[in-house]
Amino acid sequence: MILALAITALAYTIITSNTQRVSALVASETTVERGKALFAEGCSSCHGLQAAGTTDGPSLIGVGAAAVDFQVSSGRMPMAALGMQAMRKAPIYDEEETAALAAYVASLAPGPAIPTDMDLDTSTADLAVGNQLFAVNCAQCHNFAGEGGALTQGKYAPNLMAANDRQVYEAMITGPQNMPVFSTLSSDQKKAILKYVQYLRNAPNPGGADLGRLGPVTEGLFAWTFGFGLLIAAAIWIGAKAK
Ligand code: HEC
Ligand code: HEC
């Protein structure tokens, strides 16, 4: 009797695990199909029906799910008009549609995957290390406080405060537009940088207006122009009165 029970249990587990696997496969296939349809509708005019690129947009073969998630969730894609740079705007696709588009592009060729919650867990990351890594790798374009800055040919590195944790990580692994791909940074180093960006996002401003956090030079310039301007105006006014 025990043998019969054991065999039944074994057969049951095998059968149910198989059907579960099959249904998971079907689900992801329909996600890819859905992504393909959305892509044909909203993206193929610039990126081509097979995502191989046209004169209006680059090939997306091998850019991976992370690049699609970054571009679509930050509203950059679909690009509204061909210009110097895709602007961040309110996303047009919802989360499920974005995931489908990402799954479709990822199905074309392997590329960086969307970061998991574990990739984004900064609880054990070192803020001081993040600060140093940010200064070395990111500050030349985004400014040391993440305020952004101008680049050549009318392009710019954006302020980082609008990007969520996933987008910060995705930017590092996909290198949008003029930004390099930081494949040399380990996952611990990326977490440390992410922790520093999180810190900047919440950094208090005890001095009032931060003047773009450009540092003492801007603050000094501000004091010179307005402070001295006011003093000179006052001196002229007193001089005129005295006459
Ligand atoms: C009006 C034309 C246009 C449309 C529509 C468009 N794109 Fe793009 N896309 C571009 C251009 C141009 C670039 C490169 C410039 C840039 O990254 O700023 C680009 C870049 C990208 C990248 C980055 C590639 C890389 O190497 O990292 C991804 C991913 C992407 N597009 C996905 C999409 C998806 C998904 C859609 C549809 C929802 C879409 N695009 C719709 C023009 C377009
Ligand atoms: C060579 C200049 C350059 C360097 C270095 C650089 N970036 Fe960028 N970054 C850019 C540009 C340009 C964009 C805008 C891309 C676009 O609009 O398609 C960008 C975009 C981003 C975004 C998206 C912001 C948003 O609002 O969606 C994040 C996040 C980001 N970078 C983080 C980083 C981090 C973290 C580092 C350092 C590890 C870094 N960048 C290094 C040029 C740079």
C-alpha cells in the first residue's frame, strides 16, 4: 500500500510540475507576442519591423530588456520628434505594456536584463564609496551633486533627481545616448553609486536656495553681483541726497 501511495504521489508531482512549466512557457510566449504587436504599432516606424533599425532610429538587436525598460519607463521612447536628444516625459505605456515590449526586444538577442530587487538593494552598500565612485565616473557629466550639465553639440546630461532606482541602475548597464556603459563596475560598486544618488535625492538644503549646488563659486558670484550692486546703488543714492 505504501509503495502504491508513493508511486501515485510521484506521478502526481511529475504531471503537475509539467503542466505548470508548460503554462509558464505559454504565458511568456504571449507576452512576447503582445510586445511584438505593440512594437509594430508604436516603434517600428523608426526602429524597423524587425527592430533592425532605419535611418530614423538605431537597431535594437542586443540592447536587452534593460534598455527598453529604461527608455520606455522614462518616457523617452517612443520619441515624439526626431531631435538632438530624447526627452524624459510622462511614460506612454503602462508597466505591463513596457514589460511586453522589453520581453520582445530581449527575445531577439541576449542583452542586459532588467535589474532585480536584489540588484537594487542598497542596505549594505557603502555611501562613502558611492560618493567617490560617483565623483570619478559620473560627476564630469552629471555634476557632483547630480544636477546635470551641458555637453557638446546641444546635448546635455540630465539632472538625476527624476530617475527612480531601477532607471539609475539601467542607465549604468545600458549607457543611453552619449553616456558610456559601465560594465567595469562590479554590482557592489553600482549599488554604492545608487546609494549615493538616493542620498542626493533626499539631501537637505540647510542654506536655503541651493543655486544648482555649483559650489562656492556661484555663491560668491551671486554675492558679488547682487551684494555689491546693492551697496553701490545705496552709495549713489546717499551721494545724490547729500548734494
Ligand atoms: C520618432 C522615432 C522613434 C520612435 C517612434 C521610437 N524610437 Fe527608440 N530611438 C529613436 C532614436 C533616434 C534613438 C537613439 C537616440 C537616443 O537614444 O537618444 C532611439 C533609441 C532607442 C533605444 C536605446 C537603444 C540603445 O542603444 O540603448 C531603445 C531601447 C528604444 N529606442 C526603444 C524604442 C521603443 C521600445 C519604441 C516604441 C515604444 C521606440 N523606441 C520608438 C527613435 C525612435
Ligand atoms: C559622458 C557623460 C556621462 C557620464 C560620464 C555619465 N552619464 Fe549618465 N547620462 C548622460 C547623458 C547624455 C544622459 C541622457 C541620455 C538620454 O537622454 O538619452 C544620461 C542619463 C542618465 C540617467 C537618466 C536620467 C533620467 O532622468 O532619466 C541616469 C540615471 C544617469 N545618466 C546616471 C549616471 C550615473 C550613475 C553615472 C556614473 C556611473 C553616469 N550617468 C555617467 C551622460 C553621462
